[in-house]
Amino acid sequence: MLKPYLETKVRLDKWLWAARFFKTRNLAKQAIEGGKIHCEGQRVKAAKEISVGAILGIRQDLDEKVVRVTALSDQRRGAPEAAMLYQETAESKILREKRTAERKAGMGSFIASDHKPNKKERRHIHQFQRINLFGDD
């Protein structure tokens, strides 16, 4: 269980690492500097001290989460304990699930081949690409 901390603020990069959003503090710092993390709607620096109740926008790959900080920790622990450090907003969950469903639906028309194309199939692929790019026949 999380032990109570006397401090009321923790560095943002440390908290993101402790909450298991990123594998290392360096990755958390890079995400913050890259503008993928927002606190209260504003871009922040890695050394920003956050407190309980802060609203964070976290973008990872194709997912975007909006979470409320519910507890502070600067120590990385197990996933169940890390999940107690934040609570994702209901709107964020709904939007994230909707985007995931849209991505999955978009992949429905994609046909993956079970083998590498042979020489004849490659010729057809190149011919098809040439027709689409240049309008050649």
C-alpha cells in the first residue's frame, strides 16, 4: 500500500514514471519536452511540481488520456499501486474507447498477405503503383 507522504508536491517527470506512464524518467522528460504532456491545459516543464487534484493531459502513441492526480509518489511500485495515483476522467475513457473502435473499424478493409510477393506479383504491384501515380497505361 502507498505510505503517506509529507510532501505536497512532486516533480512531474518523477510522478509520470512512478505512475507507470513511462518506463524511464528520461522517456517521461522527453514526452514533456515534446509537448505530449499538459497540466491544466498548459505545456509544462519536467521540473514542474504537481499536487493532488491537478488535471494532466497525456498523449502516448495514438491514445490520449486526461487524468486527475489523486495521490503523489516519487517511488515506482507495482501496477496496482501505481493505478491508485491517478483517475482517468469519464469523458477521456469514452473518447479513447471511441477512437480505438474507429481505428479497428478502419483496419477492417486491410488485407494482410500470408507471404512475400513473388516476382510476378511484384511486377503487378509496381504496374499498379505506376498507373496510380502517373496515369500510364
